[in-house]
Amino acid sequence: MISPASSLLPADAMGRRDQSADQMRKTAEDFEASFLSQMLKPMFEGLQTDGPFGGGEGETTWRSFLIDAMAKQAVKAGGIGLADTVMTEMLKMQEQAG
């Protein structure tokens, strides 16, 4: 699979911009994970943590970490396409600045 970064950069600039494109990709994926985390949080707000199989206060305390991990895993599995869009816009901004 060809990454969006390599398909948009001129061939002569690939060597010079590869590291920057990798950093932009990571930033775009981190943004998508943060977005997904915020979208998942309301799903867990009303859940009760008591009962024989509930985690009690510990579950409530660590729930945000679980949601963040689920969002990161979703991005790692392909996400919802937000990172690709963000990456494309970041590359456009970089080209305009250069």
C-alpha cells in the first residue's frame, strides 16, 4: 500500500521530507485516536461498576485509560479515515508554506 505522504510528495523531496512525513502521520493518527476517545466516552458514562463482576472504584478510576487504549487500537486497525484526511491537509499546508 502506498502511503498518502509518499503519493503527494515530489520524488526529489522524498528523502528530505520522509522523516517529517512520518512525524505528520503520527500526529494525524494521534489526533484521530483523541477524537475517537472523545466519541467513545459517552458510551461508558452510564455504566455501573458494582455487582459480582464489576470492578468498583478501580474500574471507574481506570476507565479513561481503557477508552484511550480502545481508540488507539481502532486507529491501528485502520480507524475511520480521519488520519488520512488530516495528513492530506497537513501536507497541503506544508506545500503552501514552502
